[in-house]
Amino acid sequence: MNEDAPSAEVFEAPSHDEMIARFGRDLVNDFDLDDPAFNDKFDETLNYMVRKCPVVHSRVGRGYYLINTQDDVRRAAQDWRTFSSAKGYMPNRPEGLPYLMPEESDPPIHTKWRHVLNPHLSPRTVAGYEQPVRDDVNALIDKFIDRAECEFISEFGALLPGWAFFKNILGLPIDDLAMLVNGVEEGTFAPDPEVRGKYFGEVFAYLETHLAWRKTQPSRGDLIDTILAGVTYEGGTESPWAHKVSILVDLTFGGIATTTFVMASAIHHLAMHPDQRQLLLDDPSLIENAIEEYARFFPPVVALGRTCTRDVEVSGTTIPEGEFVMLTYAAASRDPRHMDEPEKIDVRREGIPHSTFGVGPHRCIGSNLARVELTATLEEWLKRIPEFSVKPGTEPTYVTGFLRSMRSLELVW
Amino acid sequence: MRMKIDDENCTGHGRCAKYAPNVFRLDDDGYNVDRGSEIEVPAGEEKTALLGMKSCPERAITIVEE
């Protein structure tokens, strides 16, 4: 059921010359997620596209479209019959990379898996991890608080999500986290698709070995055992081993490679904006709301893709059957048709309708755990390090593709 | 005030129950327990109910016109 009529809005056509002058390229006809200019002008590009360019096309590789408004992204994400996930979520997917269940599947296969996986990451389940995660936040802060400075990414942000996920849910050794974090980063951002495939392959091999070992061990009744038990597909076939491995890979990608960016961006924003920091210090009950605002504005998943199963019209552009379409969650979350002053960050903003955790049946399965990690981080950090700033002479560095990541953030207090 | 929770479009974001715990409840998997049906918003909870409705990324909650 879709109560929204198709958008009748007439978009102000962006000028080719203006786009060349501002962004160095024609965004509408020649977009590139991996262009360093997109990384450098991330906010400006998103704000421009969501206002003026509801649909843009990229000529990179096999080509892909991006759709940018909140209404179009939501409709497409919910309409899985037209916008299928079965051909993957990455543009110009490396050859030979197995599809990742359940993210790269459609109902009913997707539904079968989510039904058994969801309880392991439900709000009720992850509430039980709140104290262990809080303890880990403090253990990490203990290591650098007396030094009065830290490099936030390597000393905190890249560690906490992996610790939370490995210790509480997967039972993987945290000593192996650094290798997996690097594998996911290089697999996502390495310029050469072949190199990306090689790094993804290493992550696959490691996790398959772990899954095979767990198969020989007594059941713990945890998420891994649920994966090993498998599901029965339509027609009565049992889910194959390759699908089980891919689920562990998919969950690991999501669990270690994304929350870091929201966390680091929130801390960076609070370092730069003492007025917003003071609001949270004066009233810590605002923190949960602040996290929604930070998730809205600092999306680690810029866009995820679908494949059109038929010709489909989106805001006046016909996208042909078989074409690859990215749903730009990052743009949809700052759509001025749905919020006031979307380019402004305000921890007091109410009713934040963002799409940072995705929309539709593929909604991020780890969103509840991410919120636990982010809440524990901001609450404990502000208690222990209420005054902090970016180290003079430094600024954070970023890398962007269909994901966005912060590479370094030097803080002092 | 009555609200309807769409069955297919509720995907378990849990925002409704976060902002309006006295209006919306979640099942063990984190989905709205009343998805697929209508609920009566308790008196005095209209404001939180509207906030919960607005926070749903799926627009799965709608006001039922009397």
C-alpha cells in the first residue's frame, strides 16, 4: 500500500556549467561515487543533489544510477519486486565475489533468514549487552585519558564496534579484529576492483574457517549456531554452506565497518561545537536523540544498490530494466521536503526521519546494537572527558565511495 | 485519535516505541506488535504518538481519519 502519489514536483534543472564550476563534473550525467571530489565536497554535493537532481547517472564501469530524494528512496527500498537485491548492492561488483545472504537476496529467501537472525539483534537482546559495551568504552578510555590526547579512530572508534560484536555476539577473538577491519576497508575503498576482490576473499576465508570450526564444537545457542542450523528454502531445499558463510561475512562487514564513522563524526562535531556539547552535558537525556541526528547527518552507508526488474520511472527519469540503481540514503536523510534546515546539525531536532539504517525489508539488522554502542560512547565519554577539542594543526581525513569512513581524528583535552 | 500500523512496511526500526512507549509496543523481534491493525492512542499521549509516527523511516504509521 502506497499512500503517496508520485511526486508531482518540478525540479529546478541544474545548470551544466554551474555543476562543472562547483563540482568539476556534470553530476546528473557523469556522477562518480569514487571521485575524490565527492569525498572532499561530500556535504555540498549531497545538499545540491537532493534539491536539484532527483536522479543522476554514472558512466563508471558498467554504469549505475543514483536516486536521491527521501520519497523516491523510500518507495524504491520498499518495492523489492521492482528494485531487486539479488544482483548485489555494490556498483561494479568485483567478478567472482559470492552474493552475500541475506542482504543480496529478495523475499522469500531474505525473509527466511531475517526471521531467524533478527532475534539475536533485537532491542530486547542487545539491551543485555549495554553494560559490557559500557565497560569496554571505559576500558578503551582508560588507556589514553591520562595522556590528554588520542587518535580517536585507531584508539577507540575502530575498536569498540568490533569488540561489541565479536565479544557479545560472534564469539570471535578480538585479536583478529585489525586484520578484518583492514580487509573490509581495502575491500571497499581500494581503487582497483581486483584488489577489492582480493581483500574480500581474505575476509571470506577467515570467517569460513571459523564457521567450519564452530561446526565441530558443542552448540552454544548463539547467532553462529543459528547460521549453522540454516533455513529451509521454498521447495524444501536446505540453505547451502556457501550461503551460511556469506551471512557471517555480511554481518561482519556491517558490524565492524560502519558504526565507527557515526561515532567519530559525533565526537568530532562535539569537539568543534561547544554549545551543542554543553546541551548534552547539561541534559544527558538528550544523547539518544542526538545520536539519531548524528546518524542522519553522518551516514557510513552513503548508498546501496538494487537492480531494476522492469523499466521504471523515478521523478521523471525512466530507468531501464536491468540497470543498477543506488539508493542514496545519505541524500535522502537531508531532504528539505521533510525537515527544516537539513544542512544544520541540531541535537534537539525532533522526529528525525532518516534513512541511515536503510529502509524496507533490508533495514540494517544491527541498528539496535549500533545505538547501544553510540549511546554508551557519548554518555561515558562526556562524563570522563567533558572538555576536548581537535588537536591544533590537524583535521580529520575521510575516504568515500558507496561507504564513507573517517581515517584519522586527533583529539586533545 | 486512532493510528494504523502497516503490516508489510513495519521492518523493526523500533523508533515508534522509543519515542512513544505508552502507545507503541514491540514484539520479541523488535517489530510493532500491532502491525496490520489499528490502535487507539491513549488520552494525553497524542504528542508522543505523533513524534513516534514521524520518526518511522518507513512511514508505516498513519492517522486513521474518523
